Amino acid sequence: MSTSYSPEQFDVMACARSNARLTSMMTRDADGAALTRFFSRLETEASDPQGLATVSWAVQTELRPGADGQPQPWLHLEAEAGIRMTCQRCLTAADVRVTADRWFRFVTDEATAAVEDDESDEDVLALEPRFNLVQLVEDELLMAMPLVPMHTACPVEVPTSAGEEEFQAVLEARPSPFEALAQLKTAR
Ligand SMILES: [Zn+2]
């Protein structure tokens, strides 16, 4: 396959006709400038300016017959980013792996996309002659970001844990209102 596809001006229909597969792998060390250019919104989610370490993605396209029998382009996106964020438990840096895996189907116009998107498991988008695939990759990764980033196991002693344990102990020691009521009743 000699055809080259630009991920920023992506011809979904042409790719799907040839079952094209596109892949990209960028690392901070090798492609720092490109990472900043393509994924600036992801970079702002990192805890430091160099915190977006890697972004890689693979896209597989294909045609499938639609409800009207006409071929529709489908696109399977798998994406992954390595990004340094601040752990919300111990407040030190945590290297977080963010992944996205989603199917998209393309229809002829926005109105059809809006109606069919609600009824479909896959995401339904309107077919554009020049589609920005990189933006889609970034959108999906942003949506997959953890709301509360955390280490699986924090590397440092969490300073608030002792306080939390004491608080929990106080809660457990205090009788519930129902227990207090029961004691009151038996006392009578
Ligand atoms: Zn932590």
C-alpha cells in the first residue's frame, strides 16, 4: 500500500475502502515537539510540563453494509497515553496509564449522526471529507483520564492516614441513634 494518509486530514472513506490500518507512537524523548503540537490539551493535564511521556494509537478502518445496504465506514480506535499526574492520596507524582478502545461508525450527515448515536453502542459521527483523527485520539484519551488519579500502592507514608483511622475509631465508638433508642427503651 503506497497511499499515505495524513492523520490531521484523514479521508475516512478512502481508508475504509482499502481496510487501512494506521498506527502512531510518540515519546517525549524522541518526539517532544510533535507531542506538544498534537496533544497540547493532554499535556495540560500532566502535573509538570514534561509529564506527558508517551502517546500511541492504532486505527483500523473497514466498510460494512449499512441499514440501507450502502457501505458505511467503520473505525476502531485503540489509544494509550503515559502521563504523570499528582496522586490524590499521597500528593506525589504518579505515572498514570490512560487507555481508550472505541468503535466509530460514519454516516452522511450530522442529523443522522445525532439520531443514530443515541441508539447505537458504537459512536456515530458525520462523515467529513477531511477528518481530524489526531483530535479524535486526544478527545478519547481526555475522556478516559482518571477523575481522581492515584497510585495503586503509594510509595510514601500517607500523612493523613493516622488521622483517618482515629476518625474512623471515633465513629465506630459512637452508638447509632437506633442503638441509643433501644437502650432507652430497655431502661424503662
Ligand atoms: Zn500516591
